[in-house]
Amino acid sequence: MSDPANSVVVLDFETTGLSPTMGDRAIEVGAVRIEQGEITGSFQQLMNPGFAINSFIEEYTGIRNGMLAHAPSCEEVMDQFADFIGDANLIAHNASFDQRFLDAELDVIGRGYGGEFACSMLIARRLYPDAPNHKLASLVSYKSIANDGVFHRALADAQVTAQLWLTMLNDLATEYQVKQPTFAMMQKLSRTPKAKLHRFLQAQI
DNA sequence: TGCCAGGCCCTCTTTAGGGCCTT
């Protein structure tokens, strides 16, 4: 199997806001590497965006301006992070958000990556339509995923997103008999209309 | 920095609008 869904990098950014095109920057990146269904590595680093973050972001993330004052620059951290992710396929919760920041920050330093993204939120919407909502913290509670109670910090969110990803792979195996899904299959699953979901999963057995 | 975006999904849809997610 060339692209197993259980060998990926799960990542999460904390940022100064919602939109890199509006001037927002990354302030922290966290990631865990999953190989053959096991967590085998991690990456976490604060980074200095070059300007002060507002009080909302300080409260939302717990990351204070004082913590960023002596952090390395975004350019320095993202260069190291590009080495960490290499050509791995990538997972994030609401991946379009993290992909925009990854692309924007790597553009600044003229680097890229070889993998593709899949979105744990879109897949969770397909697999868990009865969850109260599909926020990361809600899904962690809904699936009884072990956690340390920390949310909105990059490594903590990447760790629970990784556990959610492994939980979804396990549920595909136990509830739908999809034993060894590929990354490409998970991407297709995230884009399969609800009405066609059952037939799609039946075809993967 | 500047007071914000963007992609996906659903429906009272497709010549559109609004909610969900992410910081």
C-alpha cells in the first residue's frame, strides 16, 4: 500500500487571526507523526510573528506576548517544520484553515511540501452525524478520547486530533469492515455526500 | 494587523443565503 492512512503527520497552528491574506501569522505549530498506527514523533514550537498579538488571542490560546518576545522567528521555525513534515501526507481539524497558514508561511521562506491534506472534521461529519457538533473538543468528548484538558495549544490539539484520526480508522474497521483504508480513500470519504456514504463504504470492503 | 476569511454543507438551492469550523 503506497499511502496508508495510518502513516501521516497531524498538525495544528495557533495564529494571530483567521486569515493569512489579511496579515495574520502563525504563532505556534504542533504536530505528531503517526507510523503504522503508532505515534512515533512530535514537533512543537512557539514563533514570533513580528508584532504583538491581541488580547483575544492571548485569552483564547493562553499564549502571551511575553512568551513570544524571545521565541524564534516564523521563518526559522517553519524551516525546521518543513524538514519535520517532509513529504508526509497531512491531517488537520478543519484542514483548509491550517493549509492556508502552512502554505503562506512556507511561501515566505520559499519552501514547500510533498504531501496532501485530509480533514478530520469533514470525515467526522460523515462518520459521526449524531455528535452534538464537530468542534475538536466536542468530538474528543463524544468519542471518549483521553486528553489532558488542554485545548487551543498546538501540540495538545495535534495530539487529540491524531487520536481522533486513529479512532475513526478503528471505527471504519469495526463498524464498516474497512480494514486498511488508504489516505486517498479517506480524502474521498471526506468529500462523499451523505446520501452516498453507505454505498461508498460498502465499496471499500 | 485591524476589527477581518474561506471552504464546505444544507436547503425554503443551483440567478442564494446562512451555519459550521478554524484563530
